[in-house]
Amino acid sequence: MAEQFTPDLSLHNSPVDTKILYALVRRDCLRVVEGRIAVTHRFVGDCARFRYLLENRRQLEVSDLATRLRNPLWSQPMRWFALYLAMEPEETETWQELLQEALEGNHLQLLDLLLDGVILSSKPCSVLQVSLGDELPFLIERLLSRLFAIATFPNPYLAETSQSMSAAVRLAAQESITGIPKPHLWKPVWRWLISQNQEAVVEESGLVFKAAEAWLDWGIFAEKFPLRVEVAEFILDLAQKVLLPDPSPQERVDRDLQEQFVSPSELAELAKLKHRELLPKKSTRKKRYYLGDFSTNAFACIVFALRIVPERSVWLLRALSGREITPATRLEPTETLLKAG
């Protein structure tokens, strides 16, 4: 883009759209003085560094990229580089290799910039087709964190009230209040996330609930977002897994035994049989998940989701009552609830 500008180009003869032009001015890429446009030294430097990365992408090692990122001047060019690799189909494999090596080397800054590129490309479903195994929950955590950072408008409520806040209170509010999602960037991420193994997603369920709260909110912005039904169903499935997990087979057996009368002789026989069994190589204890600081987000998501898919209300009653809903005790959604949805 820098090649389109010559020193002291007239503002009225600019080949770039006015909105883009002033966005570049705000980002210190261009400056306008007395009706003339000039490219800033920073923008020229960013373009030169990006060109270097592009021309040497076959030779550069991940360690080289991580070392360059110690200098903050390489941050923006590296994000452009990641975006280019994610956008070009023939470069997808290069992006995936860099991701794997960044994960292996624990190069978190490089990892975040690579994820910035895939978010901005709107192509996570095609680019993130990599086998990550146990690293998938960690990738989900970093991806959602970057989504909050680069694909979210500031919350208007926070902007209005933050003036009277102290610095510490303002930072705490920014952590707890999610901004308004940029739907064209969030939608592809939701499609990718919904397609993932729920066992991996549930590991980072707190951040997922935080993202879903912003997406499913009944505010004037969120009501126009796509995939609201799909995300609501996904979130209720996730909430059920976290808040009301199905018992493991052994837990079900233990529960059934407790509910039946067992004579002392039968109990002794059961104990002998259990001692004869081979111990499993790994523990079969079912994982327990804790929401921690995200419990408010989780329950807000449940409320928002049930307004969108009210037929799932029976599950909420089961979770709250702590018992199985049978046909004899099942409560159908009321007419009022259906209208509210």
C-alpha cells in the first residue's frame, strides 16, 4: 500500500477510500498536513519488514521469528505476515508448520500473532485443520483471548462510566465486561469452535462462556448476530457437561448398589471380585470442571440461550433440582416462557 503514495500527495487526489485513509492516519501510517498526505517513517519501516518476511519465508526458522519479536517494531509486520499466510491457500501449510513449532517452543508472542492472522483472515475452519492433541484446549484459550483483543468493539457502557473510575477499577471492569463482537470475525471462529471435540472445549469452558455471553446477549447489537441458535445449543450442551456431567459407568454401578439392599455375604463376595480385577493403567475417575471466575458468565449464557431455544428449559429444571426428570415429573415449558423466547 505504501507504493500507492508519493510524498506530499494531494488529499483530494488520494486513490484510497476516505474511511480507510483516516483509519491509517489514526494508526500512524499516514499524516495529513495542509491538505497533503505523506507516509510516516513507521509505516514505511513496517512495509519493509513485512517484505523481508515475505521474501525469506522459506528460510526463516521459528526461533528467528521469535528473536525478532523481542523488538516491538516487528510486531505489526509479523501480524501482516501471519495474515498473508492464512489468506493464501498455497501458504496454509507454512502457517500450520509455524503454529506447531511455536507451540512446541512455547513462543507465545509468535503464537498470538499467528492466531491474529487466522482471525483476521476469517478462515479458521480451513487453516486450523491441524492435529494438536492435548494442545487443543490451550490453543482454544489463546484463540479466544486474541478474539477479545482484536475483534471486539469497546463496550459503550464501559466507555461512558470509565471516566470516573480509578485505574485499578477500570482494569477490573475491562476484564469482566466483554466488548461488542465484530460479527464478521467472530462468526468463522464460532463455526470452528462448534466443530471441535467437546472434551477439549470444556477444558476452557470459562472463556467460551464469556465469549458466548457477548454473542447471545439480548442487546440491540447481539440480536442481529448469525448462528445464535447454533451457539445457544452448543452452550447448553457445554453447560450440561460442566454443571451436570453424566456419571461414569463405575459411578452408575456404585449408585445402583447403594439403592439396593445387599446382604453382608453378598457384600463380601463383591469385595472379593473387586480385588481380583486388574487395576487400570490410568484413572477412570471422571473429570470435574470448575467455572471459577466465569460462573456469572456461564449462568448468564444459560439464561440467554434458553430464550433462544426455550424447549431446552427442562434440562435447566433438572440441573437446578439435582434429580432426573421422568415422564411423570417432567414440566413442559409454559406458554409465558414460549412467548418470551
